[in-house]
Amino acid sequence: MADPTAQAVFKDIPEFFEVELGESLSSRTETLVSFRELGPPDLCHTIKSSNKHGVKELGSYHYVSGVDASSSASLAAYLNSLTYAIEDQPAWFSKGPSWKVRSGSYCCFNAFSRVDVRVDVKIPGGVSSYVIDLRGERHEATPQIWTETYLSALLRAILYTDDTSYKLVGYRKLEPIRTQEDELRFLAAAEALFPKGWQLGSDPEIQVACLTANHLVTGLMKYFGDSFRLDKAANLFEKLAVREPEINALLAQAYIGMNEEVKAIQIIAQSLRAHPPTYTLLHTQSTFLRSKSAFPPALKIAKSAVQIAPSEFTTWAKLTEIYVDLGEWEMALLTLNSCPMFTVNERDLHRMPVPGKTWLPVKGWVTETGILDEGGDEDIDPALQRLPAPALKGTFAQAYKILSRLVSLIGWDELLKARSNVFVMEEEYRMQKAQGDLRDVVGDHSPNSNSASDPEHSSDPSVPSVDPFDLTSRRNGRAGGGGAGGADDNASTRGVVSPALRSRNGDLSLETEDGNSTSGDGPLSPGVPVIKVSSESDREKEFGVSASGAAEEVNGEGTEGTEGVVVNGNGGIGGIEKPSVAAAPADSASGTSTTGSTTTDTGTYTTADDTVSTTPTGHSIPGQSPNQNGHGHNPSTESTQTTTDPNSTGQDGFSFTNKRLCERWLDNLFMCLYEDLRIWTIYRAEVAHFKTQHLAYRKTSSEWEILGELGWRLGHREEAKECWVRCLDGGRFSAKAWGRLLEVWCEEGDVQRSLNAAVRLTVYNYRWYMETSYPTSVAHHIFKLGQIHGHAKISYTLLSMSLPEPIQKAMEGYLGYGKGFGVEGSDF
């Protein structure tokens, strides 16, 4: 028997058919309470009936954004348009029944009031609208509710369009703003609701949404910034800044984007004289100074921003980047270690029952182009699949970018040296503990000093006194935790291990037999494994080379790397969603490590004749230190004051006075970076070997794509570009590779190649129901080219490509938007 749904589907519109009628609406009602920020895309539900008696009604739904949600009439108009999407076949021509849309419901989430606005349409019949709150109760829709719903829908359409982390099957994206009148309505709604913008939430890097850092601001800057029309945003911010001086930070950013730098600096200066500074205003100022290579004053301003907002990741990250600009690698690592890290909250999604049938049609002209041949499944090297860095999100991804920039500037060896200078290495911790154990054995105790083996109650002089305002050391949260061993819960002493250390007479070995690192309370707990280490023989089987050989290619020191670092679903590492306050000594530092079996000579250690003295240059930050919060730990900043044990000798004493323990998340980011460098070094060595042998080096398209992303992360842009080109030469379509190449070719000013990539990405977008010209990444790069070459040249180049009519029309949509909204370059 023929499937009755075969003739009930919409043409060119995705659909999910329900098992039970109305189950998608019930499921959405139940999950309203879980929507935290902007909410999911709009849900469109339809019920179809057949003219033939005895045939059940069918319920189907799809996701959509870009529909005008300013009134019930506009939503009802969209539902009514679906009645024409069913191909009506005469009964004499087809044996199946003829279907029609009997009724429909449109659901749009109001992110301001946290309610769901719904419009029910009966065809033929009337239209009714109502509001469903988080408890599932009905209320009447007021004009204020409609304004909030309209702006919420527009922000979702703008922010979800190119969000690669938000991939939803059957998601139809329509043009959100088609005319200048629509844009004026958008600006009016944004102005009216701007004081409520903080209720929408913010990007993952922002802990607490505020007036100048929230999804409304992000949406405005993306919409006007991608088309280089920040003058419209500046006009809005000027009106708002009269009532809220804090918005001067956004106004200054808009003027800088318009190349009106003098006006921006004047606004910043006036605001600083008249009102207390905000961290967003100081960030705007420091970013401008960095663009002019004025790093010392930018550093001073970034420190003030940390003082104002010590619990925000962005303030610490900005300070770290400026230290990198200044070449102060050790201070950059110390500051990065102090960054508060937050759990990543994913975008709001529907939780729908499993559909009875899924309909994902492809437009005929898309199929005829033949450029979307994605090919079948390809074999991918397991080593490439297991790379942990691509799974990092939010603050962890931003911290990794800073680390990768560091290694691209100074190299892996210098990074290890800087790390060992400021962070406690595992061998140093072992020596400190062993010396304490030795004093216990020989009874060499001073009245004022406890054994280092009891970190919870230690008053060892090697533990420094603290000052709450210096970055070189910071206080940790464990009450009474004075010794180094107390830090093992949240910070890591697992560092780069040197060869076995021995005492002066050679009798005492400070390296344990099993090679396991220990804390003050004993060995690391096996219950919370962070890094999975495969054996050297396993790695040899997998890669055909020894692990030590691969490591030698990375750092020249024979360092073994880990085979995989566990990344959790929240964008963190090692199953740790968010770090808590480090239960570490007052000199809470961070000793990044490789595995327990890792050996290298870059670690810092003492012999019987000398002691470690590695004192990084300190830069104190005045003001309040960060406090513990519900989203993650906010490390405080302190200075260390060296104390001397009168009973200690050069043989006795390692002192952690000038070092800090590494947060576990940073420790694992080092492991992610090591894995990336190891795989990249192996790849480049193989390429060089094949070239010398005059042999072709072959990889699958998927592997080339992964290698391209790997090179891009590590800052090797030319090599990454080569990988993406070879990925596309394999015959498999890759939207990621085409997108990256569009960005590269656009920066190079290559019009022909850029448009070639834009054509393919446009076809890909239409394949997956993105029927919008702007805001998209393709439109942004075309407008960027238009600033230099003009839209006329782009139009003529498209004509010379002899594209099929549907593709030509889609490409002209970008230029049509530019002309209609006055994008720079549209007039020449």
C-alpha cells in the first residue's frame, strides 16, 4: 500500500510527521521552562486532511526563522502561504487522495518575558492568538508582548544564521529584514527594549549579562557591522547614551568601526571624566591602543578593567593578550592561569519526540548543479579524529587561542621554559615532599616548622605570606590549606619531569618507582581520570612511528605526548565542567604537565648544590580580587613575600615562594596544544619526506579538512590553505573548506576565486533551506570585496561566469541588498 504521506508533503519545505497528532506542541510546552536565553527557532505546526473518507489526518511541523512576528496577522499570513505549497494533483491523474492544510499553529518564543506566543489558524476560519507561560497557562497577548516577540524573533534570525555550533535539521531560514522600513522598525524596537537587553543573556565568554554585553548588543553589532553600516548603530547608541552613559562604550566602538577614531576618543575621554568607568569602555580604549601598538598604556588600562570586573573572563583574557604583545611570556601565563572559566550553556533547542517520517526535499536546480557531491563515508586516521581541541567551546576555546598564539610566537621549547619558570613542576613538588619526609625520619624539625608531608596543617617557611593584589601568586579557597599538597583537588603539579633527582650523596632517589605523581594527600585519585594515556607500543601500531620519535619532532627533547584528552560536552576538558576555587597553597600556581611518563630536560629543578630561583616580574593590580561565583571560580590575585627558613640549606630546600600551581583546565589545554603540535609535526615531516622521494602524498578529503583546521588553529595559514585546496581537489564538497578559502581569498583580494567559493556556499545554503541573503558570511565577504573593487565589478564578474539562472538570481540577491540598503561600494 502506498504511503499516504507521500502526497501530503510540502514542496521544497522540510517536514517532520508526527506519530500522534499534536505531540510536537505538547513537547514544546513541556520544555518551555528549559529555555534560558534567546530560545529555539519558531515552530510551525500544520494539520492536513484528505478529501477521501476514512483517511486519518496528518500532523507535521518544521522550524523556521525570519518570519515577521510583529502581529498575529503576519504569522497567520505565513501559515496561509503553506496552503499553496502542496502540489494539488487531480483525482483522475493520481490514485492517491488530495490533501489540504486544515489548520496550523505558529509558536514564537518571547525571550524577554519568557513566554511562548502562539497563533492558531483554521482554514477556512478565524485566527486566534494567545500566550503560554512556563506553567502552561494561557494569557492574552498585549502590544508589549508582541513588540518583545518581534525583537526576539529578529535576534534569533540574525544570530542563528551562521552559527556553526547551532545545526538543526529541517530549519528553514528566511530573510528577516527585506526593506528599509523593516530596518527602521527593528531599530525602533531595539531602542524601546534596550534597557531590558540584559534579560536575553550573553555570549559564553560573558559571565553576567549587562547593558553593554548581551545578545541584543551582539545582534545589533553583527547586523550593522557585517555590512559595514555602523553609522546606523551609532545613531541608535547616541540616542540611548543620553539616558545611559554606559552605552558610550558601544558608541565609541561604532565610531572606530566607521574610521571616526577622533570622535571615538573624544567620547571615551568625556565619559571617563564624567562617569565611573566600565570594563567595556576600558576594553574599547585598550583595543584601540593595541591597534596603534601603544602596548604600555593599553596594559595599564587592561589592569584597571580587571579591577573593575575581576570575575569576567574577558578582562583577564584582554590583559593576557597585552602581555603577549609586550613579550612578557611568563606574566601572560600567570594571568591566563587566573582567568575564571565558565561552563558553556548550549543554544536552546527543542526536545521533540522521534518523528514518524522525515521529509528533507532538495530543490531541483540545486541537484542539477552537481556541486554538492559530498561523497560517501571516508576512512579517517584515528589520530586526527581524536584531537581534543576542536571540541573546546566558550572560555576554554578562547584560552586555547591565546596559548596557540604564544606557541606560534616563541615556539614550544620556549613555552615550556616559561611554564617551568612560573609553575611548580612535578619533580619540584616531589623533592619538597621527599625532603619533608626525610626530616620526619631523621627528626630534624624546628619548633616553627611542620613537616611538608602534612600540607593541610603545614606552617613550613617555604609557604609564603601573601598580598592580595599581585598576579605572581594568589590565595586559594581551601580553608587552612597552606602547603603545596593541598592544591591537588583543583590545580595540578603534574609538570614536565626531568631525569631522576638524587641527593648529594646519591643515596636518596626522589623519583618514585611507579612514576606516579603524588599530592600532599597521596597519589592522584584514580576516580577522576583526566588524560587517557596509551602505551608507546599502541602508538607505534597506530602511527607507524614511536611516540618518543614523534615527540622529538615537536620539541627536540624526546617528550612523549598523550594520545587523547577527554573533552566534555560543555567545551571543557577532562570531564571538569568548571574549575572551583583552587585548594592550593598561597603561592597558587599552575604547573602544566604532560603525562606521568613524560620526560624532558626543560623542567626546572635543583641539585644538591643549588636551589631554584625563578622569580617572574610581578605586576600588581590594585583593587578587589575575584571572588567565588556560581559559574566558575574567580581566582584572586596576590603577591608573594619570600620567607627564609633559618634551618634550611641549599640541600634542604625547594621553595614554592616564587611559583604557582597550574589550574587543571590550563594543564589540560597544554596537553591539547601538545597533541595538535605533535600531529602537525608528524604531518609536515611526512610531506617533506614524500617530496624528497618525489612521491605523491595522499590523504582523504576529510583528513585534509581536519589538517587544514589544525594548521589554522596553530597559525600556519599558508599550509592550512594548501590543505583546504587539496581537500576540494578530492572531489568531495566541504562547506567548511569553502568557507575558510572564501575568507582567505577575500583577504587577498582575489575576486574570481572568492566569487567561485561564494557561489558554492550559496548553493549549499539553499540546499539546507537558508533562503536569505543577509546576514550571512557570504554576504559579509562579498561586501568586503565591494569596498575595494565596487559592486559593479562583482556583478560583471558573475555575468562572465555564465551561471544557471537560479544561481545567478541567488547571487544577485546579495548585490540587491547592498543597493537597497546603501552598503559601501554599491554606488561604483
